[in-house]
Amino acid sequence: MTNGQYQEAVDWLFVQAPNYQIDGLKAYKPGLDNITKLCDFFGNPQEKIKCIHIGGTNGKGSSSNMLASVLQDAGYKVGLYNSPHLIDFTERIKVNGKNCDKEFVFGFIQKLKTLPEDILPSFFEFTTIMAFEYFYQQGVDFAIIEVGLGGRLDSTNIIQPLVAAITNVQLDHQNILGDTIEEIAAEKAGIIKPHIPIISGDETDTVKNIIRQKAELENAPFIDATTLQTNLVSDLKGNYQKKNIRVVLALVEELKKLNISISDENIENGLLHVHQNTGFIGRWFEFSQDPLTICDTGHNQAGLEYVFSQLNSIDRHKHVILGFVNDKKIDEVMALLPENSEFYFAKPSINRGRHPEDYENLLREAKIFYKIFDSVQEAYLSAKERCTKEEMIFIGGSNFVVGEFLEKNLEISE
């Protein structure tokens, strides 16, 4: 198999299987019927691996990578399933920090062509069964599975995990999950299963109670991670990581109750070496120091509030590059924009990418200094040219903006 053949296969998969990340609502297929048929077709590999399930609006990627790093430090072979990818498809499926083998991806995509006609999987459903099969073939000790979207109807919800966690619940994907925090919390709580411990990382009583009530209904132990006190830190920067660390510590405690050996040293080292152990980037990622350039994939209102609040705490003039997808409520973002900044708005180069000209009336109303660009790279080059050593650049607003930036510039910097 050549790189060309691999890319051709992945491109074919993107075309054949509807992908919510790129195509939006029309590609979303809620429910477990399809994934159940898919798993049956491939011999139910998800039943042959030990899984840990992590959902939530924000923080599930960081939490799953932190936990993977801790387990790797303890000597275990760890599978990690995250979405979306930033640069290459294989980032979605990792074992001990190493991206899924391209030969495996290529071969597995060929099997898609042999599926019975009554199984028409979405892109995420097919990727999910691919992850289960890869983890089974690789003989992982544990597979950490991140929920794709929601929980109750998400295709990852076919697993019977050792333990599950819901990091938090915020407004996001309201067109799918519901218009209120309560409705969204109920969807997220759909991953709670009979007798399987559930960790809750949300600090609001409303959400906490919804998760607790569902846990009681399922006779599942409920653990409130917000009650934990810790001084542990991670190499994943961002003030919001303190909350994710508590979720990870609660998960570790539940695993230890199952006689899984994890020392305090493993926890400390694992949290401090997430980048090294898992290759995770994108959350408050320091791309360069000269000029200081930070990327963050936070993209919903709550995520951007955290990120922009931290930007405001940095006493530098900022060059802020932002881009959004079509379903983003731009007016909400305008109210959050960091101070002491000039802005570069760009269109992410995907089908769902929204051109800033579409919302320029909101930019004018916000009375900010801004420029509009057709691409993220054009915006970055303009910001870099204007940015002095005493200033900084920030890139965010969407996974796709950060992914596009890193794809163009990461190799250059290395």
C-alpha cells in the first residue's frame, strides 16, 4: 500500500459515509441500530476489550488523554479513541500514543465495500467499529472511548465499560441534543448503565442531580468528582484542566477498586507527560514562544469563555485568529471576545466552514479592529507579520481552524 492508496481510501470513506464533522446535521444518524449491526458483522470486538467511557460537552478529550497517560505510566497497553482529528485520520485511534496503522485503516476501509446493503453506516459509526477492531487486534489492556456527540444515542454507547464519566454539561449542539441544559444533561446521562460507576465533573446542582437520578435509576454508583481536592498539575495547560484532573483522579480511584494497579507516582507522572505519552495537542497548545503563539480547540460558548478568560489574564497585546462553522451562534461569541486584541476572521476550509463576510454585520456592531481572510493560513501570515516580540497570537474558534493551522505549520516549525 502506498501513501497515495491510503489517502485515496480515506477520501473515499469521507465521500461514502456521511460525516457530521464536515457535513453537519444531514450526516448525523442517532441510535444504536446501525452500530449494533456493524459490530455483529465484525464479530463484536467491543465485547472482547475492557473499556472506559468518557462523555461531556467540554473536557472529554483532555480527560481521556490524561487517563491514557496515567495508565501508560503504570505499564498498561492503552487504546484511545478520540474525535475529531486535527491533521490525519489515524489520530482518532491510538495505542500507547501511536496513531493507528495506515495499513490497517486501508484494509478495514476495503471491508466497508463488503457490508450488506441494509447497513449504511455514518462516518462516525464506521470509525467506531474500526477502533474497536483495532484495539482488539492490538490486544490492549484498556480502551478509553470518547463519546462522539451526546451520549444516549451515540454509537460508542454500545459498550459495557468498567467505569464511565461525564466531564460537564454545557449548551452545544442544541439542534440535536436539546435547547436547555436539562435536556442536554439527560442525553449525556444516557451513557449510564446498570451497576457501572459514573463520575460526574459538573459543578452545577441542576446537572449533578440529573446525573445522580439516572445513576440511582440504574443502581450505578455515583461519584461527584467536584468534591476532590488536589494540587496535582498536568502538562496540558489551560486553567480549565484543574476540573478535568479531578475527573481523571475519580476514574483512577474506581479502577483501583477493580484491583487495577496504579500508583501515586504513576498518576503524577502520567498527568505531567500527556503530550509525550499520547501525542495530544490542541488544548492551550503553545505552538511557539517567539512570538508566543497559542492554539485552543474550544469552540462552544462555555469552552470559549474559559479560553478567552485565560487570554485576558495575559498582559500582552493579542492577535486573535478565529473561524467558525455554519451552526455557530456568532453573536454569543462576539460578547465574549478577549480585550486588548485585534482580530483576524477566516473561513475554515470545510463544507461547514462559514465565511466571515456572512457575519460581518456582527463584527461591525462589536466595534472591534478586524480583518477578514479567505483562509486560516492567510490570517496567520498576516498576524505573524504584524505581531511584535512583546505581543502574542491566538488561534481558535473551531477544531478545524486549529487543525488547518497545525497541518500547514507544524512540520515547518519542527
